[in-house]
Amino acid sequence: MSVLETPCDLLAVFATSPFAPWLGVAAIATVVTFFVTAAGREAIDTALRAAHRNAADANERKVAVAPEVLWTYGKDYLDYFVGQAAAVTAWGSPALELYWKFVLRADIAFVVSLAACTILFWLAVATVVRAPPWLGGLAIFAACMGALYGAADVAEDLKLIAMLRDPQKIIESAQATAANFLTRLKFATILVSVVGVLVFIVLCVVNKVTPGLFGIFPRVVRSYWRRT
């Protein structure tokens, strides 16, 4: 009998997997770092929306959003984002400073956690006893995509930090193109990893539907930011 015939059988095998304890740790880290990062993102988004409402050309341009959530962006958009991100957030700092100094750095921790969670999940699947050979091969491929996603997303964050940390610095077209390539690679690999994108969607839905459930994260993180 295959262990995949019933969900209980599969869960039992997962529980005995050597990757299970590490997967649990990675999952907890993923949840915590997601909501810590989300707290900063919400403050930035609120400030950007306010800046757009007060702009003279508000009808000509859309509300600026973090470049890492866009499929396509270039030098012109990054220049526009820097200009809009001069708006002061409720945390007492300009949105641009909060973005590169806190959100992008916190996002690196989230990315590493999510990538580890994805890799460990698929490695556990690959080692399932009596699992069909095709599943093992698929799991290894998905685990590799999870690793590539983590590398691409961390590289993207570091690239954006380097470009945006000095608002007076001229952003070159080649730099913007490289960052956009990493963003697209991030989207493609997390989608193919399956688990990574599912975990991210679930966390986003939970944050949207029950914002008060994890309200402790915005309060703690905001207090920490103001002290530092």
C-alpha cells in the first residue's frame, strides 16, 4: 500500500521525517518575519497613498508602490518612487528610509525563512517511504526552485537597498534593469516552488481578513523602530 493513499498516512510519515523539526522551526520563523515586515509595509503604503492624494499630478500618476511587488519597473519608476517616498510615515521616518533600512532588511529574514520552509517541505516529501519515483523527482525540482527563489529574492532586496539608501544618488538604467530581472526571477521561481507561493498567499489573506489577530507585531516593531 502506498503511503499516499490516505492523508493520515502521509502526515505520519512527515512526523517521522528528519526534516520535520527543522520544517516546524522554519514555519514559525516565516510567520513571525512576515508579520514584522507587513507592519512596516503598511506604514509605507499609507504614507504613499497620502502623498499621492496631495500631489498636484495625482490624476496623471498612480499611487507609488514598492518596486519589488511589480512585474515591470525601470529607472523612471524608481525615480518616481523615491520622490513619493519622501513622505513621512506614522512611524516618524520618511517612507524611503523605513523601506530600505527596515522593510527590505526584514524581508531578507522572511525570504530566507520561506525558502527554507519550501526546501524542507519538499525534501521531506522526497524521502517519503514507498512514494512513487515521479514524486521524488518532482519534489527535488521544487526544492531547487525554492532555493533559487530565496537567492533571487535576497539578491533583489540587496540590490534595491544599494540603489535606494541614498535618495540623492542617481539610479542608473542598468541597475534598474538588473533589479527588475531579479524581481521577475523571484516571481517565477516562487510560483514553480508551489509551497512558497501557497504559504505567502495564506499569510496575505490572514493579514487582510484578520488584521487585529497579529496586531502585536505592528505595535512592537513600531516601538522598536522609534527607539532606535
